[in-house]
Amino acid sequence: MDLVQMPSSVTAIRWVQTICTCFFATFLAWLPMPGRSTAVQEQTTREYRNARAGVAYVGDETCRECHEPQYNDFKKTGMGRSLSIPGPGNWAEFTKRVTLDSKKLGRSYTVTVSGGKMYHTESKTGADGKPEYSEKHEVAFTVGSGDLGRSYLVAKGDALFVSPISYYSGIRGWDLSPGYEAGQFLSFPRPAWNLCVSCHAGLSRPILGTRNRYEVPPFRFLAVGCERCHGPGELHVRERRENAPLSGAIDFSIVNPARLPHQVRNDVCKQCHLLGDAQILRPGKTYLDFRPGMPLDDVVSIFSAPVTAKVDVIRALSHAEQMETSRCSIASNGRLGCITCHDPHVQPRGAEAAAYFRGKCLKCHAVESCTASAARRQSTTPRDNCIYCHMPKRPVSNLGHSALTDHRILRIPSQVPEMADEARESPGDLIYHTKPSRKPDASPDLRTLALAYFEVSQLYPAFRQKGFALLEQAARELPDDAEIQGAYGLILVLARPQAFSEAANALQKGIDSRSRAAEVRTRLANLRRREGKVESAIQLYNEAIESDPYYTPAYMGLAYLYSVAGDRQTAIATLERILKYDPGNELARKAITDAKGDAKE
């Protein structure tokens, strides 16, 4: 299939954004070109016209017509190389066959290049020394610039999945992909979530209501481009080609992030560089609805648990969260932002980067204020390097073999910074990162807060009690909200396993309110099965599979139902459907063996 759709009509182009740590972070550090100012410019509260819905994205090649120097510079940055199709231009180090054995997973992996294509293979050998299975896939997309490493996507039908192995620049070699080393995932069925893929893409084309299914081709534009920060360019391009007069000194047909109010300016970066612990979309919104120039909270609210601020670790996609805890940010009263120091158009390295960022530090700090000895300052590489001491690279807790710059800007590198004001004032509450600046005392609405606690409680058990109480209240007050009812039903199954009728009612309400979640239907099918409602359970399992053809729990539940009913052949056929997309699934393989054994008896 065609992997990238070339532009045909700018009126058909829609833009997507989102956040995730599924793949390698590409944001490092950027240096402005001579004559390009990154200083704070005059802010405007007027609306940029291209932030409105309906203005189309046109792609980098159109921008290049008038902004070729910026285009050329940006294409050399990590963001400008965030997603690509594997080829000789980005696999120079992979031309030899690679073999990786994982004792932890009990599986072997190979990387091969043949006929101009890259292939990843997973296999397993049984205790008797005989091969159990082997699964080989062509790599469809390379994710990441290579600054930290690269992950890889494979395609199965209209769905994208993450390869279980990645290349890490820090070790100049291969290892298990993030999440696999902890045993969270096995093999190739790990979904390439829409919210992960979209932040690495210029314009992805997810199928509404699915987790990892895409239109064909899945991308309108591959790597991140100009419009990720400046917004859709259709209006600007048309007016400039027509030489339309400007209404003033500012061209409001295209967003200039430097002129945005502080929080809206930072939201342009936060869309992909702030993961948090929970992201809650506004009702009826998708990540495609966010456009530079509008508050991020109008589309998605982002929260973090305050406990994360107490742990002295660095996580990928937490740059903004780190910076907000710094004394520099607090003392600036919000004026310090990402582009105060970074120019997204270019990316410096080595001594060039150190000199530039030292200059940024000296915009606010005097050389005389540094208490380090002259000998200590001269011992850094390069010499007198502010970043070396106050923003060192540190290992990333959720990304192996990698280190990222510590954006907490610590005066003493070994110190643990104080928690953010929000966490200190309400240590039992979530930190509301996208709180509107125009409403400093604003609290999230009940729906948003309940869903946020539901997500966070799955990571931090201390929030479960409050999360359950909020969901219970929201379920009463919002009976027609599909997400609320679905989440409430799911949590009831765990919190009150004996009250399955109540859980079933909530899950059914979610479905009646047009929930598309395969998990909601599968959980309800399990409950219907317990109630003896076999036909209803079969219908729900099949609906779940139709919604997500790669959702294994639905197949397992359906196979179990057939097995209990004595229809072992249909049970085996259902389990074999799992092996078609996940041949290494040990549960399905064992269930098939057991079912065949029972049939012989």
C-alpha cells in the first residue's frame, strides 16, 4: 500500500497532535541562526485567524517556497526527522544482520535488510530445542531522529504496531523497546496508539474511535513540520500569494508563537512535550482539534500526581513539568517559556550549544553570581559551561539507554527541588497543568476530574478511593456520558466484584451512549456470560472484535464461552484467529493445546 499520501488539495488537509512516550523523544536543544530573534516579542491577545476550525494544512513544501532557509535548517533537527520510511538514508548502521537474544522474554530477534527493505523477526525455541514459532514483519516506518535512537512500526492491515526491538544510540546497538524490558508487552501486538504516533508525525490520519487503526495511507505528511507550531497555512499562503494588505504590523493569518500570551505560547510546546499522568479530552473533541494559538485546555486537560514531583527522576516528555518547578520559572511569573531559550528551527550540538545556552543564562544572571571556583568552572567541557552544572543530562526513567537534559535548572545538581505550588498547597490533589491562565482559580469540571483520577489511580493506588468517589458522583450526574459510564462500569468490576449487576448497568449505559471501546464491550460480555445470557455475550464479544480486530481479551472470552458450551471446534478456530496476528501468544497456544486434548478424551 502507499505509505504516504501526497498533497492534492489543501482544503482536504487536517492536522493532528498528541503526546506519548511510546517512542523516542526528539526534543533536545535548539540554536537560533544569526539574525533570527528568539527574544520575547510584543504579545497580542487578538485571535490568529488560522487557529479557527476549517483552515487547512498545506505541508512544508508549500512553506518552503518563501521560507527555504528555515525549511532547510528545520529538516536537520530532531523534530524535522521525527518519522520516516526505512531506507538507505537512515539505516547506514543496520546493513549487517543483527541478532538479539532476550533471556527475560525467552525470545530471539533478528534485523535484516533485503531488497531495499528492513525486516524484524521474533522467534522462540521450545524446551525440546524445536522452533515454536517465528514471526517476521517488514518495517513500515522509522520513529525518531536517531539522536537518542529509533523505534519501528509494522503494519497489519489498517493497524500500526510497535516492534519489540529498538536501536539505541547511547549503546550503538539494539535492545528491547521501551516497556518490553519491564514485561509490559510481548511480541508485535503492542498498538501504536494514535496519541503516540501523531506527535511524531506531520499529519496522521487515525480512524475515529480506534486506538491504532488508520486510513490508507496512514500519513498525509511524515515528519513534524512548520504547521505543528505555526498552525495551518492555507489562509496565510492564499493571502500572501494574492498580496493581500495587512491590517497592521502583525500578520494574523499565521500564528507567531513568540507573540502569544505566555501560557498559550507554552501550550504550543506542551501539546507534545508534556505527557503528565492523565490526559482527558473535552467532550466531542479529538487531538486533531488543537491548533496553535488556542488554549490547550480547550481540547485536552493534562494532570500529574504530586507524588511524581517528590521523586528525583527524569521522565521523557516531562520538559514543561520540570521547568515549572524551577526557581527561574517561578521567579519569572510565567514569562520564562520554552522559546525563551530554544529556537525550534535549528539544533546546535557540542560546544556550539554550550556557548549559546550560556549566553541565555547570562541574560538574567551575572557571571559574578556563580559561586563555583574558577578551577571548577574551567574543568567543564567546554569550559565555563552553565548547562553542565545546572542542567546536566540525566538517565531517563521510562526510556532505556538514554539521557535527557534536566529542565529543573537546579542551583545544586544533587538537590531535590521543592514541589510545585499546586502540589505543596494540596498534596492530595492532582496538579492541573493546563489550568487556564485567565482563570487562575478555576477547577476542573466534575467529568474531567473524575476521568483524570480514574487514569491516575491506575498508576498510583493512593488515588483510588478519591477516584472511585468522583466517578460514582459523575455517573449519577452524567448518565449519558459514554466515557464516564464506561469507566465507572470498569472500576466497579474491580472495586465491587459482587455487584456485577450494577457494573453491567453502567457498562450498558456507556454502550447506549455510543462508547466505541472494545474493553467496555468485552467486560460487559464477561458479565453477561456470568448471568447465563450466552447470545448477548456472543454479540458483545463480536462487536468488540469488529471495533478492534486485534483486541485479544475479546477473542479469549469468546473462545472460553464456546468451550464451556461444548463447541470445542469453534473455540479452537476462535483462538487460532489470535495466532494469525500474534503467533507468539502463549495463552492462546496453550488454550488450543488444552482444547485439542479435551476433544481427544
